Amino acid sequence: MIVAITGANGFIGQHLCERFGDRGDVVRPIVRCDLESPSIGDRFEGVDVVVHAAGATRAPTRALLRASNVDLTKRIIELAQQANVARFVFVSSQAAAGPASFLDAPVTEEMSPAPIDAYGRSKLDAEQAVRASDTPWVIVRPAAVYGPRDRDFLRAFRLAARSIAIHAVPRRNRFSIVHVADLVDALLRAGDRPEAVGRTYNVANDAPVSFQELYDEIAAAASLVPAMNIQVPMAAVAAAGYAGDVVSALTGWYTLANRHKTRLARPRWWLCDPSRAHDELGWNSSIPLQRGVRDTYLWYLAARWMRPRTSGRASPMSSRRGWSRSRSSSTATGTSCASATPAVGQASTPTPPRNAPATWWRATASRPRRPA
């Protein structure tokens, strides 16, 4: 099978390229410079499945956000239609559906979408463009996605792996989460299963987590016991979001501190129900939170996106989860990452180069090219 993957140099796209390539498919990675080429249509010729993972979670203006999520999706759909692609798999977001109203009522695919921010609305509009196309389609709405190479959860890891853990989101807020390897498995099934055509799927772990539980797992992975937990008032978080937007408007550099992120922090329950994916795709999450967090933390250390914490900054947790301080220290310096890093999906996570950038990846492709 020939698979075209947009956003191939992004967080999810890199993992998609690896998994499709590992199972023997011909992968055609598509990145921004390809889309600017007048011969972009050639990249879709003979393609069986398009997985559209390109897009933006943030942008300096709403117009640019819509251009990245709605306009780009329409263009990829048009290219897929012209090439008579057999299936179009769209990577949407739980943000398109909105948060849950109650703890015991997670959002299902049958509920009317109620996005609460510009990003969620742009993803919902992109979904509507997909549904209006003539190409057979599948829409996948992942919950919060984490794992190796992710930058959005990196800030939470840095705030949690301290002697004084700083909580930017209320600790009792609960949310659905999924490891990137589990999401990729669901996307592969969405591209293969005949019954998936014309359907929308939530993809998340069965058990939601609180931010306190996430922080506890990060601290355990780092072999730390925080001496104190500090909750940042939501008013301060909102002020930081406004300040971030001002910086973005003045400099064109969009930071993680922005009003989009602060809006997403307000709802108490970002919960979705993955039952349909279980029943129709035969998909189930396979990576528990403890393993996924440790996997991600070790990758951050190996890539030097984080620095290892020492016992001088917090108490060691050598007895918790069977994770020793000595093992964490040796892994953090890159001496044993290859053996200590847990498996991602069906294969071990490749150890990144010493100075690995965010776009580091590998893929099997019919026309290999390095992402721009």
C-alpha cells in the first residue's frame, strides 16, 4: 500500500512515517515545501491512503490558524480527489468536540460538537470540509497526545520534575489522554478497516487522569518526591495568556503561554469516550500512563530537551515503582537509553542523536527526502 502522510516532520507525522514504513508500506512524506511546489500533485499519484496530520495548534492570528487547519485541509482533499485516493484519514482533535459537561458523561461522537476556542472551531470546520468531500473519509479525534518528540507536554514535564512542582492547571481537573504510539495504531486501523469509512472516532485511554496524577507519574519517572506543590491562580494564568498574545503580535513568535491554552485550562473535564473505536476498529490503548510517561521522560533526557534532576534538588524515589536513582542518572546521561527506553508501539523507540532537533525522524519512503 502507498500512504501519503502530511505533516510528516511533525510530532504525530514522524511516528506515522515510522509505523507505516515498519509494516512494509510505501510512505510518501509530505511537508510544507512540498505543498509549495507546482508539482505537488505528483506526490499523490498512485496513493491508496492519505493521512492528513498537518495543521497548527496555535498561530499568531485566527486567520493564520484557519489557513493552517481549514484551508490546508481543503487543499489536501482536493489533491486526494484528483488522484482518486481510496481513503482520506483526517487527524482532528478532541477540541473540535469540546469538553464534557459532567465527570460521568464523557463526550461521544453522537453529541453535538461544542468547541470553546478558535483552534477547536477550526478543526471542526476542517471536519465539515472532509465530510463534504467525495473521497471516502475517516475522522479521528485524539485526546491529549503525549510521547517522545512532543513539545506541548514538555512544559508540564519540566514543571513537574522539580523539588517544587508548579501547577499551571488546576490539579483536580481531569482529562483524557493517549500515547502517540496508541494513536498511530488507531490511525493505521482507520486506514485499513472497511467499516471505518464515513465514521468519526474518539481515541483515548479508557481511564482519564488528573493533572496531579500526571505530575506524580512524571516525578516518579524522574526519581523525585516534590517537597511542595504550588498551584498558580487561574487569574495569573489568564494574565500570562494575554501577555503571550501581546508578545506574539509584536514579534510574530507564538509562545505556549497564550489565551488559547488558558481557555483550554478552564473546563474541569476534558473527557471523551473511545468505545466506538473499541467496537468498530478493534482498537484499545496498550501503553499505561506510568510506562508512557517514563518512555517520554527518557526521550526528553536523551534529546537534551530536559536536564536530569539530582538528589540535591529533591528526595530520591528509589523505592517507588522499582525505579532506582542510579538507573535514572545513567539513562539521563545517555549511557543506557537504548536499553532503558520502553517500546513505543511494536518496536523500541529509536534513541535520538545527541543534539536531536524537534524534526528528527526516520521513515521508509518511495522518494526519501528530509523534512524542511
